[in-house]
Amino acid sequence: QVQLVESGGGVVQPGRSLRLSCAASGFTFSSYGMHWVRQAPGKGLEWVALISYRGSNKYYADSVKGRFTISRDNSKNTLYLQMNSLRAEDTAVYYCAKDVSSGCGADCPPGYWGQGTLVTVSS
Amino acid sequence: SYVLTQPPSVSVAPGQTARITCGGNNIGSKNLHWYQQKPGQAPVLVVYDNSVRPSGIPERFSGSNSGNTATLTISRVEAGDEADYFCQVWNGNTDLWVFGGGTKLTVL
């Protein structure tokens, strides 16, 4: 069955970097666009970034543009989120999610989500 | 930027029908998606492209979208439907995904 397992979260000081990973299994990873979505404690959902199934197109929320980089390694079935210049307001649970359908465009919604990894930015 | 507006809370008795709205400028021209999130769990897609139910989602969940308002309708509400519900659209003008603020559904 489909599995998405996030890792790499933890406590980090403001201004430092962190890289999240999302290991995918149970589906043809290279055929699906992938998203990162975050949720601050007690708050709603905030979309962070999207990468197309081939990795050629990337999209970012304004709040992370220039600081975060989404990437993927289709040979390892793994999605990444490199987070630089972290701020207190980046504190959240970060979810990775796969598109609801294979081979679709940027307007394809996240159809299946992992359980998330918590990132805490604090001194 | 494009804004989606949801009521903070909706309450309904078991067996009744819950309607959760999502408002946005000319939202009927966009494809609208709905997620259910129970406490401590990851979100689950319950309706996409306005009215399509993913595999495994009960027929009690349905969606509509017209004008400036989209609606998620949950028929014959059960205690297990108590959760937060979020709407979402793709804003093609800015290449950004947008979520509504979420609605907490309480089953009385």
C-alpha cells in the first residue's frame, strides 16, 4: 500500500538549516508530483512547495521562496525539502503528500499524505 | 492573493446533514478540493475537483461549487465525522496553492 514516511525534523536554532526527507513506497514515485505542506501548532494547513513528477517544475509559497528548496531523487523514491535561514514562524509539522493522480499538472491536489515530521525553530 | 473563507465552526446532531462552506471570488471557476483532519492525524482528501470522491470515501460526502461559494455536504452525520475540514484551490494566476482557514465540525 502507499506509504510516505517523513524524517529529518527536530529542534534547530533560528538562521540554521535543516533537510527533510520523505521516503515513498507502494506506488510509482516517478509518475507523481509531490508536495510539502506544513501546519503550525494549533493552526491550519499551509502549502509550502510542489515539484513535478520529473522534477523539472518547482513552485513555492511566498513565505518560503528563496529559503526553501524542494527536490526529488526518483532513483531512491525520495522527496526532499532543504530549509535554510529558518525562522521561528517556520515551526510546524511538515507533511509530504503525493498528487491524487499520476502525470498531472501543478493543479493536481495532494491525494495522500504522510504522518508528518515536527520542525521546531527555537534558540 | 486569493483568499478562501471558511466558518470557524459548524455543529450538527447525529443523523443530520452538515454543510461546510468555502467562499472565494468567483470560486466556481476553479477546481475545489476538501480535506478532513482528525486530531493528531494527517489530512485525508475527501472530495476533489469540486465533487469527486476518492476511493474509500463514503457516499455521504459530496461537494458542489458555484459562483462565490463551494460547499462540502456530509449526509447522515456520524460521531466519527467530527474533525477539521479544509478547502483548497490552485490559483493559476500566481502558481500557488491556497488553503482555507479550516472549519471545526462538532457532532452534538
